[in-house]
Amino acid sequence: MEPVERVLSAEIIAALTDWPRIVHAVQPEPVDLTSLRSFLNEMLRELPWWDHAWQVTRVEPARPHEVAGDGPRRRTTCTEVSVPGVVTGDREQVLPFSARIRFENDRLLRFQAKIGDVVIGPATAPAGAFEPHPFGAVFSKLMDRRGISIREMAVRCLRAMSTISSLRHGVLNPHRVLVHEVARALEMSEEDLAAIAGLDDIESAPARSDGSTS
């Protein structure tokens, strides 16, 4: 589902960026997720074939996959999260639900939903499960064919092992700096790897060599 020029309200953005599983320096105030549930139902009702008897009846706090940031190790303007929950039908049928939402500032860029076995957009994970970023499977094969372990790749990229593991499993989206570092570590073209990662407009992004990790 490709949204067109949809602007997200401050209330929805607050709900999408409420991540209680992440430790904050200053714990934010709890966020009411009611507005997020309404937003998801609104998005689904816009589908011409959607049965309006089915409603998102429960949502949980979003889980971030990519976080916008302009630091030297993360130059990306987008945020992408998964929102788990359930949908209920007119006969009280209940199915697992997951929405993947990508946005930049207050502009919605992508909305993908998975209801039970029904996917709005391509998917490979089991029903109701989060969809991994497709780059993860390719990155894993590139590492395995070269005999590069997670530890060795972390050293080559000056990244934490958890970052490399998350990238392999599709939990972490490949942003421009990561692609630059991974391409150098794999000894392959950055442009080719950017195309594989879906970042065809990638610009050269020199990585720091200060030993910091993320």
C-alpha cells in the first residue's frame, strides 16, 4: 500500500514513537494508543475490497526498525516501526495483526499490513509475524559465501555484533552509512549493494574510523 501525501498528526507520531522496550535517559510520559488504533482502521478502510466488519481492536506499542538520525554513523531521515495487535470480525473471529509503517517527519511514506495469512504487500514471515527487511537474507548469504562470521563483520565495519546480527535477520533496515561500511567489508561495489538494499539514490557516505559502535 503506497500512501499519497498523507500527513500524520502529532498524536499519531507520538504513538508511533512510544517505545517502552527501549531504555530512555528520561522516561517519557505514557502514550494513549487509542488514536493509533483508529488510524490503522482508517488506513484499512481505504482499501476498496476491505470488509468494514473487520476492525483493529487491540494494538501494542510500536517496535522500531529504523530510527531517523543525522549523526555520523546514521544519516537517515526516515523512521520505520512495526505495530503488533489483533483484528476482530463480525462473528468475533480474532486474527493476529501487524502493521509496518514508514514515515519521514510527519509524512507517511509506506504502510504495510498483515492480517493472519493475508498480506497487503509482499511477505515471507508466518501469519501475524513481523516482516523482515529483504536485505537481511541477501546480506546473510553474502557473508556466508565469503566465510565471514558475525564477529569478523562487526570488526570490519567497526559495529557492534548485535547490529550485524539485526541486519542479517532483517530487524534493522540498511541505511546509507551501513551500506557503505558493509560494501567495503564485503569488497564489493557500494552502488550494487545500495541497489540490492533498495537505496538506489545512495550517496557516498564515508564511515568514521573512531571505533564507535551502534
